[in-house]
Amino acid sequence: VALLVALFVRFGDPITIVRDGWSSFTGPPVQVTDATNLNSRLFSLSSNGRIDIWKEAVDAYAAHPLGGIGGGTFERWWNMNRPTSLNLVDAHSLYLEVLAELGLVGLVLLLALMAVPLAAAIRNRHEPLIPLVFGAFLAFAFHAGIDWDWEITGVTLGGLLVGASILVLARGD
């Protein structure tokens, strides 16, 4: 209770906290003045331009909804249509990038693949380790939706390993 009171005194009531967080998320990117100290960016709620990126991914999907604009072509789409001077390669969201590049077909296939560990975890939730491993899988799946680092082999390998672990644990004896 004391911690909540301290938080509310410091940041305001819950509605103010949510409003300020949303304003920070939708506001301009955080400017980093010292390249050796990235804490101002790390501990901010700023989307750092992701909203514009995500809108372009949705626009690419809208232009070619069924099959997308082609695998690996989001950078090209961005360079032709970008609303800011930001240079980038990825849509900073696995799901929106797949939707833009591979269309509805690609997104359905991706979600079907990710639904297998989800269904196994729900069906076998009584197994002792399933909730722990499923939490790690959900963390990977959520984070893949808001950043590009799912493209780093080690990150995706971790996500695949926890997904596979769910399937192995769900098999039982």
C-alpha cells in the first residue's frame, strides 16, 4: 500500500498515469544526446516512431491484402512512402511485417504455427512446468509484435525452444 501511495504521489492518479503514458507513446521519439548513455531512451514509454512504421505496414497490407508486397520488401515500401526521414529495414512488428510482406495468407500461417504451443499449453495446463514455459513463450510472442529483434537468431531460437518445450511437456509420459 505504501508503494502504491508513493507511486501515486510521484506520478498522479491511475488515469493521469495512463494518459501521460499514452502521450509519451504517441509523442515524438526520445532524443538521445549522449551516445554512451541510452538510459533516457531505454526507460521512456516513447514508441520511437513505431506508430508511423506500423501505419505504413498496414498501408502496404491494404495495397496488397491477399499476398502482400513480397517477402523482404518492407524496406523498399518504406523508402517509397515514409512519412518521416527515419531510415529502417523492418516494420518493428513480426505480425505487421508478415501482414505487409506476405499478406493475409502469411499472417494466417504464422498465427496457426504459433497457435500450436498455445493450444498445447491450455490443454495441458495442469503439468507443473507448462505455466512457466508458456509465460516465456507469451513474452517472446508479445515482444515480437512490438520490436524487430525477433530477427536475431538467438532471440527467435529461444522462442522456438520454449514453444517446442511446451509441446514436449504436453506429451506427458
